[in-house]
Amino acid sequence: MYIGTEQLTHTYMPGTPFATKALQDITFSLQQGCFALIIGPSGSGKSTLIQHLNGLLKPTAGRVFFAGQSIGSDKQALLGLRKKIGLVFQMPEEQFFAETVYDEIAFAPRNQGLTENEVEERVNNAFEKTGLQSASLLKRHPFQLSAGQKRLVAIAAVLSLNPEVLILDEPTVALDLDSRDHLFNLLAQLNQEEGLTIIISTHHLDHVAALADTALVLKQGQLMLAGSLDEVFSRRKALYEMGLSLPAVTEIMHSLAERGLPVSTCVYTMQKAKQEILAAKKRG
């Protein structure tokens, strides 16, 4: 097991009249280098789950694993873990505090005790990876940037630690279509070329499904489905019953299959859908 949980349970405000069980007996494992989606309706426990994966939250019961080791509560060990598992929150730009983009990205490397030359190298590498094109942006205040640029700066701040795992909680919130496309292209590159394990909590499947290979589905704090994307998305009725839907192009392919057209329903891009339909027409 590279990263995962064993019977993970989390209760907010335990022992009080306001106790709320957010997660219950969650067990799963993910392979190194995977691109995984955590999906589910609002309130299903997605954000709570991902905050356990780098030790921000402690389990009420059960265990969390990374690289074959159980995550404990030792402060130094947790600091080391968070260098390897980076977490980007919803609207992370709301937590910006530095006066310049450079200083925002440099904050974590500086806290590692690196020399200023090493910090500069980390900042420039992380900045370039995100595709932010103008170096002049490094001198600007983060709040002078567009929503898409702010999100990329937040990701660059995590990448400056050279993590092995990148976790993002609803990363497309408040982004326009172009910014979403850029973000997903970046994540695909980090996964396929840099070898990062990517985990995304999202309900915005139309763009990201084509990149993923694994999915976990939560409902009311319980893990309802887990497996390859094809396995999970083949459970169309179960997803509907949980208030979820498939990517639009996948829905179209299901509709065509139901009408007798011999096409695969494991389709997540328009290009693949076109190929399937043309092949089906040739088959008669």
C-alpha cells in the first residue's frame, strides 16, 4: 500500500451533544503514480478524508498509511510527511499572506532551512511547472492576480517542497473554463511526466475523468464504491441513487448503447466518443 486507510473513522466534537460522524470505517489503498478522484455529494466526507491523508486531522479510530508506514502523531514525523504529501485547499488563495508571489512560493522552502540560492531555484522551478508565463508576476502582490493565476500560485507553493503526492480539494472552484483547462493540463503533466501521485476531491467530472485511473465514491461518510474508473463508472444506477452523474460524454455513450449502438460506455473524452461512434457505424 502506497497511500490509504484502514477502517478510518472520524467524529467531530466527540463526547458532546454536537458529535458528528464524518467518516465511518473507510478502507482503501492507492498505488504510487495513480491519478485518483474522490467524488461524492456535498457533506459526504471528501474534505475530511483528504485532510487525514497528510495528517492534518487525526483519526477517531482506524489508521492512515503512507509508503507502508502508519501515520502517527509525532510532530517531527508529521512535518516530514507534509513535505511529501502536499495539500491544496478549496480557495487556497484566501490563505495568502506574503507581499509578493515570490515570497508566497518561497515560504515553505525557507522554513526548511535552505539557502537563499536553493530557495530561489525551488521557487523558479515550481513557478515554471505551473505554466505561469511572465516572471514579472513573481514581484506582484498575490491579490493582484486573476483567480486562475492565484490557484496556480497556491499549487506552486506546494510544488516548491518537491512532494511525491499532490492532493487538491475541489480545485476548479471559481475558475473559468480556460483556467480549468490549464489546471487539468498541468495536473496531467505532473502525473504523467513528473510521476506525482494526484488525488482530487471533486464533483466536476467532465474534464478530469479523462485524466484519472481510479475513483473513490463517498456518501454520508461511507465508502460506497472504489476501483478503476471503468469499474466505478459502470455502476451508473448506483451513482444516480447517490445523487451523482457521469461525465456528459459518458452519459451520451450510455444512451447510444441503450439504443442498440455497439459502443463502449467507458468513454470520457469527445475524441474517444467520436472514434467509438465511427467504428460502430463501420460495423454496421
